[in-house]
Amino acid sequence: MNSPSATATITPVSQTLCEFVHHSRWSDISPPIRHEAKRSLLNYLAVAFAGAHDPTLNILVDTLAPFSAGAHCTLIGRAEQTDMLNACAINAMSANVYDFDDTHERTVIHPTGPVAAPLFALAELHGLSGTAFLHALLLGIEIECRVGNAVSPWHYARGWHITSTCGVIGSALATGQVLGLSSAQLRHAMGSASNQACGLVETLGTMAKSTSVGNAARNGLLSALLASRGFTGPDQPLEGPRGFLQVMGEQPDLNCLTEDLGEQWEIQRNSYKPYPCGVVLNPVIEACLALSRQMGPIGQWAHDIQRIELRGHPLLRQRTDRPGVTSGRASQVCAQHAVAVSLLRGQAGLPEFSDEAVQDPRIRRLGERLHFVDDDHYAIDAATVNLQFGQRDAVSWHVEHARGSVRHPLSDAELETKFRTLSNSYLHPTQADRIIQIVWNFEALENAAELMRMTRIEHAG
């Protein structure tokens, strides 16, 4: 950790970032970056529909209902409406609950949910054009991911849930930008937001994880609203001697906060998951699905598997070595389950990460044969699965870059399919097609609230 005296001589990065947000213009952003914002938005809506009626959300909505300050804002995939602050918390949580959301590969932040949810809430109360929405979304994602870069990998390794701790800052800056805050007010909003940065990796695989994601969206918006009324904060909320970077990162890298700012956009490092699980499991599942297809009917080989070796980046073992999980939620971050269910079922959708799937004795027995091999040379989007048998030769499958990763991205058409699949319990196909069309032409939308209201359903699906 840098000493306070050393910190006093460094570039005031909080001010630089806030001035960038304040002075940014939509015209300065290239078409490919604008399009990536739309891709992230479509993926966000897809996964928010998927989680809309998870028990986590049902409990949350019922608990918060008596405290609502009004029924002005939409809850994606639900009939209920609520106030602005609670709506953005709930809509951020629903997008994260199944671990199906986007992932910034360098930091493993899930960046869109904590930023898109409060922007939609603001749009419903105050109006916000599609262009203004996309611009603010890009800026919020940019800042939260750059802050994440500055404290990685130590921050997440220490157990901080980085989506929540950095997401609150992205939420504050994005909503502050559309509220027209000055650079000084944005810095004050950043101060209040960073003071509310929290979330623990220990909660992964439980309902508790979602609370900090919802708080990131809500508390970031609250921080911007407070700053708009003159609520002040520290001048150096990030780089100050006891600021976010010094407290939350062991060796914070301030240079990556401002290097190529406005020229290189962090959303270019964003990826979209084809499977509902922790991102480090994507290459593992892809390899297992390939092996399952290669070997044919499971009755011919599954009983003969003696050992499964899983080689990957050490983070794979650190985050997914969770034998004996007992819930679908926990299985989303469990390599033992992901490997076994992908091999035996030849699929890896939401049903494969359910409570029912976890209780399948065949899946549990096969998962017990998994052994990890750490390899520092592997990227987080790479893995090798080796199956060793009693009566046949071993087989293996290597994935260099997982489908859905930055180097092997999902196409626009694949994102459309993901949206239709995850929303089909709530939307008629013509409604889904209409939402997709609006997203791809979002700049033409006079008020982003129009899209949000299309996600409301009349009754539970």
C-alpha cells in the first residue's frame, strides 16, 4: 500500500475521471462502441427476464413492497411496480441472480446490471432519450471497469465482490451524468458511492450475493441524487490516503484509470455468457459438451469414467472447487456439477443448474471424480478436460478461447436467440422481436422508458 505522503503527489484521478464523464460527448464515440452498448443492453434484458421470478426476487419484492414510495417504475418480467430506488435495485438483482450476465474479462465485473437498472428507473420518472441512455451506460461501464482494473487482481482475491464494489461507482457516475452534474458534483457522488462499496465473494452461491448487486445500483443512484442537491464528499474519493483504491487494493494501479481514456473503451473487453454459471466455467462446459457429442450415447461410456482432470487457470479451482453443493444456485459456481451435468446431459441451460439437477445421483457421483490441475499459463477463458476410463483410452478436449469470450464472441444473432429463450415465459414472440428491434435502433427512441414498460407483464408467468 502506498504511504499517504506518496499518495499526495499522484495525479488526482478522481477529478480526471469526473471531468471526462462531464465533458464526454456522444459524437466522440465511434459506431462500434455504440453498438457494443446495445449488445450489452440486449443481454441485460435477457438475463433480467430469466431471474425475474427466482425465489430471491419473490422474497425481495414482497419484503420491499410495504416500503415503496410509489408505483412509478417497472420491474422486468413482473406485474408489480415500485419506486425508483427499489426498482433499480430489484432490476439489477434479477439480471445477476443466475450468473448469466455479461462479464468484463480482465476484472470479472458484471458491468451492465448495476448501471442499466438505475438509468431505466430515471428514464421512467424523468424521461431519458435512447441516445442519452446509451451514452451514460457506456460512461458508467467505463468508470466501474477502470476502477476494477486499478485494484485487480488483489481486490477480488481478498474476497470483495467486485461487481458490487465497483458497480456502485459506475451507477453514480452514469446517473450523475444524465442528471447534469458538474465535475465537482460527480466527484461528490463518487465519494458517497465509494463509501457504500461492499459485497463479499463468500456470498456466491447464495441469495445473499444479490443484495450487494442491488445495493450497488440503488446506492449509486442515491449518491448522484444527493450530489445534485449539494451533498458533498471528499475531493479524492479514489486516490486519497484512505480512499477506495488504498483501502480496497493492495497495489493499486492508478495509471490504468486514465491511460487512453476516451480512446480505448472497456466495453470492448466485455463478454456474454452462453451458459448460466460463473464465467471461468464457460470453457469447461464447452469442452464437456464437445466430449459428450464425440462419445455418443452416455450408456456406452459414462459408467466407465474413472477420473476427470480439469486443467485451467488457478482462479478456476479457487472459485469453483465446491464439492457436494445442494442447490441450483450453488451449482452455478461448482465445477464438479458443471462438468458432470454437461457430460451426462449434453446440455448446459438453466434446467441443468437447477435444484432438481443438483439432486440427480448420477451427476453427484460423476462430479466426485473431478480433479483440478492449476496452470498459470492458461487464460481464464481456456480449459482442458481429460477423461480417463477403465476399459478404453483416455480422451481430452482443449478450449483455447471459450465461446462468448472477447476472442470468440457471441454474434448479434446469438444474443437475439438468448433473449428470446430467456424471455419466452413472459413475452409473445412478436413482443420479443419488437424489443430486439428497439434495442438495435435505440438512438431513435425518444424515451428509454418506452422499452422498460414493454418488459412489464400483466400477471406472473
